Amino acid sequence: MSIVTRFAPSPTGHLHLGHAFSATIAWRRAREAGGRFLLRLEDIDPSRCRPEFATAILEDLAWLGLDWDGDVRVQSGHLPEYQALLDALSERGLLYPCFCTRADIAREIEASANAPHAPDGSLIYPGTCRALSADERDARIAAGERFALRLHMQRAVQGPLSFEEEGDGTIVCNPAAFGDVVLARKDAPASYHLCVTHDDALQGVTLVTRGQDLQPATHIHRLLQALMGWPAPQYAHHRLLTDAAGRRLAKRDRAATLRDLHTGGVSAGDVRAMLGV
Ligand code: GLU
């Protein structure tokens, strides 16, 4: 089977060295195996993504010397596909509307005796809206109240699941540890989890390479794959680059962007040597 990898950044800022590391790993894995390397822009969050960053990502990757196969998939151009998935899951009784605000959730958690955390560090949703009656749900929707859609985790988990992590072997999934995750936000048409899993399947990705900060999310992705009958790719979560102080590079910290390096006279070859990939 021919290998298909991908780099799937969200255009919320300029690419930094951490992205260059991640993109180069995916690109190299495909090129060395004579496979395909895909580029996808995960821009479904309108409040954080900007078209100028999308353009800059393509320029910066080209500057770095990475080429991709086929057209770039831009998620915001495919919203009806994600809506169809949400409709299908809703019809199966696997989603419910959640009207809670962040403050409602915080209040509910504070009032309860314990506040368990999901493996990704987020607080587990206490399930408030799962208990609403159908009449109450309908009334609130009819009144125009905005809502997110959450996965009814208890119904969704049907049996044991695992994924293959390169180097580590089989990892047993525990999606229930995340609680009722959001699959469509109040302010965004679909969630990262839904879109990334759908697109990896649609595009025939066989090897997902990405930072190890996203490994916890893979437990949810594996569940969605099982629910939708999509194939499970192989996973290779890589280490995260850190700065001199040992902190993870992130856009919000203004980590050295490829643009800054370029403008400062650093060549793409220097960047690749710096990254060691
Ligand atoms: N779009 C995600 C991000 O930029 C990455 C998705 C993935 O590689 O699975 O963090």
C-alpha cells in the first residue's frame, strides 16, 4: 500500500519552526517511500483563522522546499460535508444540543464534589444538557437559543478500540475519559475532531504524523472512525520543539516564524539543518 501523509495547519498565525519540523517529517516520510504528501488548511474556526495566514502558509512551505500533491484541501470550502456528518450522527441519537455557556459549565463543576479532567487537561463536561427532556430541548431551540452539539459518549462507545502508534505499538483507546466532547461549536460549524477525522479518511491518509500534544485527541478520532466506518490510519506523534528555556514553541509566544528567519537572512537549508529533519 502506498503511503499518504499530510500536514494540516490551522491558519491562525505564521508558521514557526515547530510547524516546519512537523511539515518536514510528513513530507519526508511520503517522499522517501514514493508516496503522497497532502496539504490541508484547517480553517473552520472563523474567529481565529485569517485568509492572509493561509496564503502565507503556502508561501512559507514552498520557501522551505516542500511540495505537496494535488490541490490543497481548504476545510471552510466543505462545510456541507461536515454538516451531513453531524446530521447522520444526530439521526443515530449520538448527538445532543448543549446550551451551556462556559460560565454555566464552570458553575456546575464548582457545585459538584469532584471536577475530573480529561487526558488532554480539559475539564470534563458535567452532562447538564444531556439530561434535558425532548420538550425542553425543542422549546429552547425554537426560542432561538444557541447551542453546541455534543457526542453522547456513553452511547457512542460500543466496544474496545485501539490505534497503532509507530514505535509504541498498539495503544488502547479510552475515549470515555473525555466525556461528551463537542462536535459542533456554537460559534463554529464543526469541530476539529470531526473535520480532521473525516478528511484523513476522505483523502486516504495512511500515516498521520503530528505533534505529541495531539496524541490524546487520537482516542476521540479513533472512536469517530469506528462510528463512521472509516479506516484507521497509522499514527506517529512526534516530539515538540522547545525554545532555549525548554518551553514548547507556540504561535502565541511569537516563536521565531519562518518569515522572520527568512527576512533575517536565514536560508531554508539552514532551517532544515537546524531542525535536523
Ligand atoms: N489543525 C491542527 C493544528 O494546527 C492539526 C491537526 C492534525 O495534525 O491533526 O493544530
